[in-house]
Amino acid sequence: MKHCTLCKVKYDDSVSFCPVDGEVLEDDPSSIVDTVLDGQYQIESMLGKGGMGAVYRARHILLGDRVAIKILPPEVRTNAEWLRRFRREGQAARRFRHPNAVTVYDLRTAADGTIYMVMEHVEGHTLGHEMKARGPMTPVEAFEILEPIMSVLNTAHAMGVVHRDLKPENIMIGKSSTGEPVVKLLDLGIAKMREVAGADGGGATALTLAGQVLGTPHYMSPEQWGELPSDGDSEIDGRADIYSLGLVFYEMIAGKRPYSGLTLHELRREHISVVPRPLHEAVPGVSRFFGEVIARATSKDRGDRQATAGELAAALRGAIDLTTPDRLSRTVPDLPHIEASRSDTSNIPNAGSTESDLNAPTIMTLESSATMSAIQSPAPRVAAPSAALPAQGTSAPTPAGNSERKSVEGLSPIVAPADMSSSVTIPQAPKPQLTQPTRRGPMMLIGAGVLGLGLLIVGVGGFFAVDWLTGKSDNTAEVIEKKNLASNGTTGVETKNLGRYWLELLPESLTGEPVRVAGVVPLASEQSFKFNFVFSEDGYLYIIGPGEKNRLTAFLTAKPPALSGLETNQVSKDVGFSFPRGLENWLKLDKKAGTEDYTIIFSPTPLNDPEFLGAEANGEPLTREEQMELTSFVAKYKTNLPESVLNDQNANQPFMELKVPKVGPSGNPVVFDIRIQHK
């Protein structure tokens, strides 16, 4: 069926013009309500309509699950390039999993040629409605809502996925399956599909497609408007999302958008050349630190913005902690796993359309009358790897890249040592205080594996500021097994199994499967991965390694650092211990060649001697006295040195097996070295 947008009268598909007012008739998306799609889904209501088609609430006839279905416009069915893009992007979206992103369940083509996407249904309302209902928010309130969104973006950007159309209408405030409030990001990856469709549509310019191709005009970055960044690369990257998110923050707190142009031409001029009034000047009570972080996020040139969404989150948290220490005391919150909500929403009133026809949300129900007072959906922290006394001959670190990062007031700046062979420093959000923040020693997180690797911790997800200090390289690093070659090792001695470990590699693209590896495996430089341990008994894990300027640093102690993703260093028998822990946190191979030694300590009981093992892992280098204590401790338990044996009987699930002497002192810690060699 077709309908007239003026008189709303419906006509048969064979009619092209309205006989009453002469308007061109358009397809009526509501005509499929109360019908069955593809023999599987009962269409219950239309939720919204935009440039990528209409979104419906539906129910699977056999299973009873309530889902959201996006049906794509008929005109795209003959666009071969668009369909290829849709398949690639759709597969990527389907594989993307994050507690705060709407899940894509299926991509299908019906017998009649209808192309549709089946997605998670979320009961709730958009951030746009929340803003209208609540009015201007405080920085803390805005941060609590958008913190999960920054977590999603941090993960997506690390995997090469850019949203491109961040706006309040694409952020959903709903409920999880447990009834707790949850924030969900909609339409991740969809804007790129619109861009391809528009480019092949013929006759349409980038400007006329601004709402449907590049984003929503009020939130589009200068580079999305066609302004060439200073780096000379016209490809849109994750910093465009950071710009848009900064504008959303501004609007939530100020109660109005920073740019108010009434035409596309006016909006383009404002985004490219007009600097809005600083948020801390426009809104009384907003701290200068917070305002400056938002100002940086909305910089005209992307090179001046925060490099990652995690860096933005860490800077905002640091600014908030300075002024409201009692409200936000955690440095990096935990991100709980939130199951997709499939609860019955039949009692929700019929949904309406979106405010704008520029872009329909992926899934949206009518805004409920109740508003959300607080969102508690913290993000995962990044775990820190380990280390032993540095091998003799190991040189001090050398810088490997972006060493001239601008520091954010309220955060410890990244420090690039004079020599940075295989390390990176990570600035910490300052402890709550009301005075000007002082510089803290940055925590250096170095990935250490029982399979010798050159590692450096990477903020693929955790909310903290990070500077890569690495660059692209064609070199490869090889995972090598390092036997513990002490004279009193396990050779010739009856052994028992202590545990096992392996690596999980992050695929280069969302369409790839994570790969589990162990033993001698060639790895590309800058490969992202994480460790997995399983011990055969309960115990506690401690990790010491070379930190800033190659100085010994305790990374995992009885009180893990805030960035570790761990609340405790305790491990349970036959229970996996992932390092780093968290959906988004990964380690990354360093670019620079080098060799580092690490020490891993497994103890059946908590350790307080050396004393620093029972203290907080604050990222500070060990003192000379602490290093001497560690040396004595290692020498004391050399008889428990294990050996590592590769088990690859299952080629898809290899692991390294740790074996310790079967006869010997029981209850003693097991200490073993890990040599990380990379080139």
C-alpha cells in the first residue's frame, strides 16, 4: 500500500500520485502491521521510520520472543554494492557483543525479497525523551548515563567500527532482564551502510545526504561535513564519535545544543568555524576541569580530541572526582554482564515515530512516563600483567610514537621515558581532592605471558586515558616457551599438574573468530590478546614486571589496581582466571624489539612477605629495599620451579601445562619466570 503524506489517505501500489492534492505517494510502512513476516514474525506495531527503513516490534510465532525488526527500503534491493556492504556490516554487527549495545540476532531475506534485520527488543525510552523530561542535568548525572556508551565505543573503535551517527535518539534507556536500568547504544555500524547507499543513489550530494549518510547535522564532526583533518586523511574514524558524544554531553548539561543553525549551510559553518561558549562558563556550577575536557572532545580538528572513548571517560571521571569525591569514588567501575532483554512489553503503549526522519533508532518503544534517576552500568577495568627482575642487559625503554600528547587537566599526563623498549605509561585519574591536582607516577602495565611475548597493556575498553607510544610494523613476534632452567628444576623429577594457561587473540575484524593459541606461534606485532589461567587448586596470583623506565613494578597484588578489572587476586580451583578481565580489556604486543623477564607467583595462601605483595598495586616502582626482599623471596622458593609443557592434542584449544615437583614442601608458593622476547 501507498499513502499520501498530506491527506494520509491510502491507495493501491499501482497509484503514483494522490488524486486529491497531487502529492507523490509513498510506501506506507504501517501497512504490514498485524501481518506475518517471512512466516516467522508477527508484526505488532511500528516503532519508528528513518533513512534506513522502518522499525517494528514483533513476536516470533513459535518461540514467543519479542524482537525488533528493521525492514529495509525496497529501493536498496537492486543496489548490489549496498547489499554487499549490508551483508558485511550486518555480519559485523551480529558478531559484536556488548552489554550496552543492542544485539543483532539475524539478517534475512524473505521469499518476496524483503530484506530485514532482527534485533534485541529493549523496553524503555530514548535519551532524547529523558532530556526533555528531566531538563538540564548535572555533570555527574550525564556521566552516569553516557559512561556505558563510552564503553561500547571504546570496544567498537578498537575493532574498527565507527558509529557515525551518535545522538540522543540513538541512545536507549531501558531495563535489563533483572529489572535494573540499562543504557543501550542503537544503530552501531548502520550509518556506514547509509553512506554507501547514498553514494550509489545517483545525483545526491553529500550535503543533501547529511542526515542519512554521514550522521545527524546537529552532532556531525567537521570531518563528516567534508572538512579535511590536519592529518590529511579523509577516512572517518572513532574520533568523529568522540566529537558527537561531546556535543551530547554539552546538550545534556546546558539544556540546549551548542549549535543552533536552522539550515544545513548554517550548521556546517558552525561546526567548522564557530567555537561554542565553554560549558563551565555557560552553566554555573560546572567545574573548569570538566568544561575543558568537553571542549577538547569537541575540538574542530580530530588530532586535538581525546584519542579514545576510554581516554575521554577517564578524563571526565577525573574532573568529576575533583569536585564531587563522595558521588563518584571509584576510579574505573565494573561493567556487569547484562543479558539481552526479551521481556514481554505488551503493556507498553503503542509507539510513535521518531522526532526526525533523518534516522530511525534501531529499537525504540514509546517513552514511558517515569524517568531514570540514575544509571549504574559501570565499565570493566583493565588488568595488569606481571614481571620478574629485569634480565641483565635489558636497556632502559625508548619512546615509540605519540610522545607529544597534550595532558588533560585533572589527569596525570602520559610520560614518555627517554628510552621505551617495550612499555607504555597509563595516566591515572587523580585521587579525590579539591585542590589543583598534582602529578602522580603513571602506572605502567606490561603484558606478561608464560608464552614469551613482547606485550603492552592496551585500553581497548577500560575507562582510562592511554597513549599508545606504538606504531604500525610489519615485524612479527613469536610466542616462545621459556623453560625454567634453574639447576634445581623439575628435570628427572616426578611432577604433578599445577595448572594451565593459553592466549586468546582478538581478531582483526568483527567477522573473525577469536583464536586460542599456546606454544610456538607466530604473532603479528601489535596483536591484541588476553591470558587465560586455570589452576588445579585454590590460591593467589601475584605479578611483578618492568614498569616505567624499566623499573620493577608490582602489577598484581592482594589489592589489584583499579585498572585491572579485578577485585581480588584470588583464584579458584579449576575456574578460569582471565587477564586482563572484562569484555573490552586486552593486552597488545609492542612494536619495539626487546627482551623482558617477568615473575609470576602462585601461592596457596595470601602473601604479606614481601610486604608490598599485600599492599595496593599503585603502579609505583619497587624501592631498592623491596627489590631486595623480592630477590630473597624468589631464592627461597626456587625448589618449586615448574616447567611448562605444551598440550596441543586439541588443535583448537591448545594450552601450556604447568608441572611442579610431586614430592616437596606443600603449601609453599610456586615462583616461575617468564621471558618475553619479541622482534
